[in-house]
Amino acid sequence: MSTTDWDTLAAGNDCAFDSPRADVTPHWDLVARLSVWSWYLPKNQTYRGHGILVFDPRHAIRLDQLTSGEWQAYAADLRRATRTIVAVCKPDHVNVELLGNLMPHLHWHVVPRYKNDGRWGQPIWAPDVNEQPERRLAADDRAGLLETLRAAL
């Protein structure tokens, strides 16, 4: 991504993460709408249970752009989603990442880590985004995971 493209997205122009967003896209399915975030299950489930929480009220790219109330609601939503993922997926550890390097809109990646996940002890991200591991769940497995996460929430 060029710096011009990033600047355009950071300014909120054509930001795919701005509300309203579709519940189902080629990239994710909605798990739930929380207080100030929408929680999505990405199609890529290299790390089973990996969730993305996307900030809903407006376009923002950094935590310092949140009000105190938004931050408190954001933190509570993040905790709630993380606890649900842990309860359902039973990972050995959880990574919580807020990057914004490719998509400059506030969003958290909540990534369950498993000792047998192939990158244990390393970051989940491949140096080249095109080399990122990809794992799709069977349709019934994915539907079951979504249902279980929603019920546990």
C-alpha cells in the first residue's frame, strides 16, 4: 500500500471499516454488535477463534482519538470478546493486536494462540502479507463456531 493510499484511508475516504458495514462479506461474518464495536469472525481461521473488533461510532485511527467514555466501552468490549474466545476455543495464550498499518481504522485482532499452531513463540504475521497462512473452516464447522461464540457471549 502506498503512503498516498494509506493517507486517503486514514482521512476516512473510502474506508471499508467505517459504519455501516455488511454483516457478512467475503472477509468475515458478524459475531455480535457490542457497545462501541462490532465483532467479526474472519474467514481466515489459521488461529481458530481469531476475531476482529471494529470501532463503530465514527472513523478513528488511534486510541488517543477516543473519548474517555469510548475508551472505557472499548476496553470492556475487548475484554468481553477475549473472555468469550478463551471460553469457547480454549487457547494456550491470546495475542491482542492493534496495528492499523494496512487498514487505518481502529480495530483489534484477538488471536488465540495454540502451542501447535506452527508459529508458537513468534508473531502471527508473515513478513509479506501475501505469504500470510490461510486456513478456511468447513462450512458446518464455521457455522458451529459462530453459533457457539454467540451463545457464550
